[in-house]
Amino acid sequence: MRNQILAYASIYEAVIENVLNTYYSDTDEFDCLIHHTIPTKISIPQDKQKILQDTLLHDGKVIVPFYYARKKKVKGALPMGCILTLAATGSEMSNSSVITNEDGNLKRGLSSEYGYFKFSILNPELTYTVSKYQTMCGCTDIIMHILRLMIL
């Protein structure tokens, strides 16, 4: 029953995404939904930060200066490939990634039609260092996907 609910939810999500992308992608509402604004931290030297803390009226908390940046739409990317080291993750089929800005340790998710890999390589020997538990989790995941397709 749970798997059926998950399968239906996945189908509904795919249908909604398809309808939005097909019929509403040129509207302002769709643009705001997909490309929302996010707060972005501004790096200020310590001496200037101290001046701000002393000058501005506040309740003693640290002042974190930021501005609102708009997420930009991806317009292209270099062709990428992946080398799999863990079985059954599905990373070779995903268009999503996490971009990390080391300055401030900011992480942002990114999903784009340009994010798919052009090729994937799996050397089974690279998976030998993975624990038995993790390998069995991957095998269970594969079996569950197959059973879900057979049941539905």
C-alpha cells in the first residue's frame, strides 16, 4: 500500500511538473516559483563589521549583512561524466547537484536539464570497499524498484 502511494505521488509530481513546464513556463508566477530570491551573505572585513556593530542600534546580536539575489536560470553547461563508486544510488540518472561556495560554506541545490551526465563508468572493483550493510541496502533498493513495477 505504501509503495502504491509513493508511486502515485511520483506520477502526480511528474504530471504537475510537465503541465507547469508546458503551459505556464512563460508566466511571471512560474518564473517566481522556479527562480525565487535567496538571501546571500556579504563578506565584510572584521574592522568594518566592528564599526557596524558599534554604530547601529541593535539588541547585541551579531549583525549578518546580506542582500537578496535571484536564482539564475542555467543556460548551458560543459558535458560531464561520472565514475560510480557506490551501487544503487541513481546518481548517474539524476540532473540534480549541490553547489558549495567554500567562502561561508554556503550550499545551494541545482537542478537543470543540462545536469544530466553524458556517460557513466562503473568499475565493480571500486565498490568492494563499501560495507556489506551498504551493499545490501543497495540490493534491497533495486529489488524494491523491480517489485514495485511488477505489482503496479
